[in-house]
Amino acid sequence: MSTTPHRHEAPPANKGLLVLAGVLLAIPIVALLLVGTYAKDEPRLGGFPFFIWYQFLWVILCSVLTYSAYRIVLRARPHVPMNPEGDSYLDDDPSGRAPREDGTR
Amino acid sequence: MTARSLAIAPAADTGGVNGVALAVLIFFFVVVAAAGFWAARWRRPASMESLEEWGLGGRSFGTWITWFLLGGDLYTAYTFVAVPAAMWAFGAVNGFFAVPYTIILYPIIFIFMSRLWSVSHRHGYVTPADFVHGRSGSRGLSLAVAVTGFLATMPYIALQLVGIQAVLEVAGVGGGGNWVAKDLPLFIAFLVLALYTYTSGLRAPAIIAFVKDILIYIVIIVAVIYLPSKVGGWGHVFDAAEHKMKTTTNAATGKPNVFIPGAGAYWAYATLALGSAMALFMYPHSVTATLSAKSRNTIRKNASILPAYSFLLGLLALLGWVAIAAGTKPVGLDGKVNGQLVIPQLFEDMFPAWFAGVAFAAIAIGALVPAAIMSIAAANTFTRNIYKAWIKPDATTAQEAKVSKVTSLVVKGFALIFVLTLDKSNAINFQLLGGIWILQTFPALVFYLYTRWFHRWALLAGWAVGMVYGTVAAYNVTNKSNGSPFAGSVASIPVIGQLGYIAVTAFAINVILAAVLTLVLRAAKAPEGKDETIPADYFADAGDPRVEKLAVGPHESTPSA
């Protein structure tokens, strides 16, 4: 489809933060797959069985966790611009914020 | 046939045409059809004779409009008809799994969609099969992915047609004696849809989506606030549902219905949610749509606000139980109980005729839009990855557009066959059947985003075995009351021995086989394909060299669930 430039590795990332984001994302998946932990009627809330309102609660929790993961991922692997040829990163600038093609930062 | 054992007396008053509601429905349908045909002139291109214009119609909406449209896209016949119908007839395992499904969907796509966005923008990939071809260097594997996407979309479109049919039947048309008269209104609605999709391409659903969303929001908000209070409050709703679920059995499986899943249904509930969530973003229409996002991290940001829509989906699902409390009798014009009619029937019973008409229009149009988008995406996949890749590599743009247009008709034709031949009593199965197939492309698409460890031939073999196993297992689920095949999507999981979603079992077999064969092929030194991507491609963002805006669909950054 296109010629492949010879550029190599992924941009540097804070592995710890990436793992943290992964854990935050895994929490709602694991929680909702453990059906046995919430498949019960009591306690009811406003007439809603536990089974129902607990899953509605996870809508909100999942939103919060996913948004946190989003912020963390942005920080864990800041975007590194590429050179105009697209075959290497402009990350040899020690500040880590190399000027872009058009001179903006 | 849904529920012979249900304690529901045959209703005498369901027949007859609801004149006002039908008039409102027809009014909206005509408006929408006119808009659909007019769409061809909207921002009229120099020529409609290219795939770019017909199939990709390239438009970019601003942020808030996109969000608005996304919300509308989550509401289709699946949410409005199939899920509440399953709740009404069979209870939580068949219906409410849609809530955890649409919650865990977002963490899952959060993880891999950004990589797909980046690599696709660096290499101009528009379909899943494009990426698989570039990454694996295997035309065969790419073809397998394309064919699966094409095939799996059909039952999903069929589900939309079931929704339209349900509305028409409750409004009082389409119940004549022979099957031609019975299905004629559906044929007419279908034909109009097919024709304006043919002439206007993706512009048609893009324009109609506005009408659809406004109607759907009005109806949802009114329904979930007004209806529960009218039938005695949520507490009463749940008590009525519990009573019905504990005193009835599912005629198709011969098992009791479910109010809250018991220990024997945990696996089924969890695998239905997980399998559906993993499958949804494998569909051509959803992948292509996600790629229309502005930048690499847009989809991640969206993933954190989109679960809000799952909240409304859950409330809509519960309308199926509201209908139990309200004593809704979804009896078709042929005198048989048909669960798919329950939500339209609820609206007809509880609302003034004119508002019932608005609700009918919302459901019908809410089914037309995704049906059009899905058929176009499937047609594009066919043209790009099957026709151009295999049949006529030197096709001109006009020929491509022609093939896509015709294919969109063919896809809808097949969808119609699904509707007319398969067991409709549990229409949610249409979506689940599509899920069984499409999930088998998950290893090729998602694993390849991270690693080339899997050998391309091994992935192809895993896919083939997963497809065959899934199809055979689904065929073998027969309706115990009438013997028809494809009556369910849940079967016993080998080894574990619990009931589970067939898609997930087939997926597990697929992955294990692919892993084992990879070891074998590596040992045998089977030739590797050429990878045209580089690691950096998976992190590119807007503004990087060679990251071009892709000409993808106009507005779907999330698919129609």
C-alpha cells in the first residue's frame, strides 16, 4: 500500500502508569463478569432489585474509571512527533518537546 | 409461538387498524423517504459514480453533533424491540445482559482502537480486512475477514427489519391471510429503503439520522418517566415481572424463565455480555466509523462518556417488564402471541393514538437508518476486499460504485431471507448469530495490532474452525416447541459443562487452535508473510507525516448496538 520507512520502536512510555490504566479498565470488566456477586434481589433500592441497580451503578463507575484511564494514558505516553519523512521520532531534544514541522510547539 | 405456556388470554381487541397512529407513522415515513431521495442532491457532488461519494459521502460534524448522533446510533431495533421483547418473554438472561455488554464494551475498545486508528491512518486502511492484509501479507486471511464481515452483517440488518415489521403489525397492517399480504408492508418499507440507499448512498442515512434522533429522544424520555408511574411504580413492575418469570417457562428451551439469573445461568449471562462486547467493534460499519474520529485519542475520550447511553438502554430494556405490569398483550394479527410486538403494543395501549404514532415512527426510522448504514458498510467491504482484491483489480471508480450499489441491494435481500426463514420469536438471536461469526475475526484483527507471533495460516485455520463450530452449534440449538434450528445462541460449553454464548466457545477454540498451529508452522519453518507496517505506525497521531484524514463514513464513531 505504501513504502515502509525503517523506523523502529514505540515511543517511550511510563510502564507503571500504563499498567495502572490497564487495571482501571479491567475493573469494570471483571466486576460485571462475576455475575454470582450481584445476582440477587435484595437489598432493593427504590423498588429496583439489587441485580438491576448494581449494574446501573457500574455504568457510572465505568465512566469514571475509563476517563481516569484516558487521563493516565495521555500522561504515560505523551505524543512524540515524527520527522517529516515519518521514519523516526523527533525525540532527541532533551526537553522531550521537539519543535514540529511548522515550528510550533 | 413465543410463550404458549404464558398465562395470557387471547385478546379480542388487538385487531383492527389504528388509524391515527398509522397516519402519523406513514406521515413520518413519507417525510423520511423524501429526505432520503433528496439526499442525493445534498451538497451535490460532481458525480455520484464513485465509491468515495456514494459509499463514504465524507462529512465531518462538529463535536456536539457527533455526540448527539452517537447517542442516536445506539438506539436501533435491537434496543427498542429485541431487548425489551426478550425481557418480556424470557427475562434477564436473554435481555438484560445488554447492559453489562454495553458497559464493558467501552474499556475493551479503549484498549485497542487507538492502535487501529493510528496504523489505519498511516496506511490508508478503511476496513478491517485492509489492515489484516497489510499486517499479515496474506490475501487469504484478508478475504476471510472480509467475507465474515459481510456475512455477519446480514442477520443484524434482519433484526432491523423485524423491528419495522413489529411496528407495522401493531399499527394494524400486514396481517392478511396469505404470506404475500402478510409481508407486503414490510416489503414496501424495505423497497423504499433499498431504493433511496441505492440512489443516495450514505448521504441518505446521514440526513435521516437527525429526524430519527429527535423522535427517539422524545419517545425514550417520555416512556421511561411516564410509563412506570402509570402502572404503579417500579416496585410493582419488578414484582409483576418476578411473578411472571417464576411461573412461566421458555417454550423454545423448555427451561424456566429468569427474573434474576440463578447459579446455572452465570456463565450464560457473562459470556453473552463479553462475547457481544468483543464482537461489536469487529463489524465493518463500526470499524470504519471509529476511524472517522479526529485523532488517535478521540475514541478513548468518547469511550469514557459513552457508557452514559447504556443507562438509557437499561431503562428501555426494563420497559419489557413494565409491559408485564401493564398487562400488555402482544398478539399479532394472526392471533398468535409475538413478543417482538410488546413495546409497540405497550405504546399503543398507554399513549394517545397520535403519540403512539410518533413512537412507531421512532422505532421504524430508528431501524431504517442503521439498516442503511450497515448495508453500505457491508457493500463497501465487498467491493474493496473481495471484488477489487480478487475479481477485478483494475476496476474503474464507476465500476466500484456500481458494484457497491448492487451489493447493498443483495445484502438487504439476504437480510430479508433471514427474517422470513428464521425463528423470530427471539429476534435478539439475529444479532447474537452475527456475533458468533464476526467474533471469529477478533484474533486476526486485534492480536495483529499487538503481535505478529501468530502465523497467518494458523489464524486462518483457527478462523475456519471457529466459524464451522459456531455455525453448527447455533444450528443445533432447536426450538423445542416447533423444532426450528437457530433458535438460540447459548449452548453447553465443552469442558466447563455450563451453558454459555456459542461465540465465546468458538472464539476460545479458534485461539487455542491458532496458537498450537503457530508452534507447528514455526517448527516446520512455514513462510512468513510480509508486514508492511512498522511499530511506529501504531502510535502515529493527527499531524504526523502521512497521517491523512480517511474518507470514512459520516457520523458513526460508535456503532449501532
